[in-house]
Amino acid sequence: LRLPLQGSVVRELEYLLRHYDAKFTVQVLSNRLQIIAHGRRRVRGFSLPLLVLGADVNSRYGLVLRGLLFEKGEAKLVVKRRYKPPNHGYRRKLAAELQSAGLHGEAGKVRGRERRLNEEWVKTVVHSVRAIIREHYDKRGGSAVLAVDQINSESLRGTELQGTLLSVVRRLRWMCSFEGAYFLQVAASGKRCPLCGGWGREVPGLNRTYCCPLCQTVWQRDSAASIDAIAVALYKLRRYDLLKQYYEWLWEVIDRNQGIINKI
């Protein structure tokens, strides 16, 4: 059976054959060809240069990713991403109107469109994080850690993105297993001060911005949670030497921005 492959698929297969001990399963479906790679890249321990990615997953604001690279005795911010999920407000309203009008088939198509967009968002997040890890391995070697803030499934119950957010965390775990990165779920908080750990107070008029009553540091909740996930990961991995570099970097950022780090 001879089937044409897109250039991007060919390049991906060539990359997998060069860097992985992978086995492949090919499925010929009615409307597409599906190639599944099975394998696992060896986790490289925690050798330097070490890339530590911190992810905060939020039911309303999607996934916020920050990455610190530890090498040559210092830390520097090298990854700053936000993945906003699709907004389905209009589609849900339209589906409800179609349902009430008795147009059940049309309402089902609208809801199916919502599911497909959510699935595409999950794929986009996983593909982007995979590309970041691969680029780090290919250019620098070393090792990589992905620390994801723990999701409380009970708190997500009934929310619009409950299944989608749980799915993206699960697939990120699988992706790390395949790519040789260390996956770690941690308990991080965007309400705590990134510097001293005090509970912040929300700043009126500024969206999800907090101020520490103890040290007066100002931060943005989502980015602070992803940064805090990095610090918690280093603590759990007992890399206190890198934790010291983390706080040296954070002090430098706070000093440079006069205590305001809501754009970090």
C-alpha cells in the first residue's frame, strides 16, 4: 500500500528514527492515515544544563508556561508562553437556541465543533511543549523537567473545560515519558508572594494582580503560579543549589523592576 505523506510527517519520522528506539503502528482509517510511535526516551537524570518548565493550569485562563534554564551557575528565563483555550460562549448559546427550536441535529453539530476545537487546543499545547523540550535537548543536551500545578478534579467539576484540562495534563505526562523529560505534579499557588511566601492581596482595578503586605512585591497570579511551580519542583528534587540560583534570579528581576513583577 503506497500513500503520500506530508513533508512535516516525513521530517517527524526521520527525527524519531534518529533519536528514539521507537516502534510504529500504522492504521489506515476511512479518511486518514494514522501513524503511532511507541517508545520511551531515557530520562537523563538532572544533569546541567537543566531546563525546568513550570505550568499553571486554570479552568478559565488555560495554561501558563514559564521556563528557567540553569547553567553556568545562574538561572535565566527562556520560556514565556500562555495558551488560551477557545471561547465557546457564542457556540453554547447557539446550540441552546437550536435545541429549544427542535433542531437537534444542528445543535449536535455545534457541540461537536466545540469538542473538536478543545481537542485541537490540547494538541497545540502538547506539540508546543514537546518542541521546547526537543529544542533544549538538540541544542544543549542536559535534561528537562516539567512541573505542573496539581489540578483538583473536584474543583473543576461542572466547569466548561473540566475534561479538556484533565486531558491536557494527562497527555503532557505521556509526552514527557516519550521525550525523556521528568514529569512532576506539584502544589503551587499564585496567591502567595513569589519572594517571601506571604499571602497577597488583590490589587483593585488590575486583573489577577496581587500585592504582598509584607514585602510590597506586586505580581500577576498566573505567571507567579508557574514560577512557583519551578521552585517547588527544585525543592522536591532536593536541588537546593539550583533553588539558590532561582532566588538570586528572582531578586535580580524584582530589583530591576522596582518590586513590580506582574509581567514576568
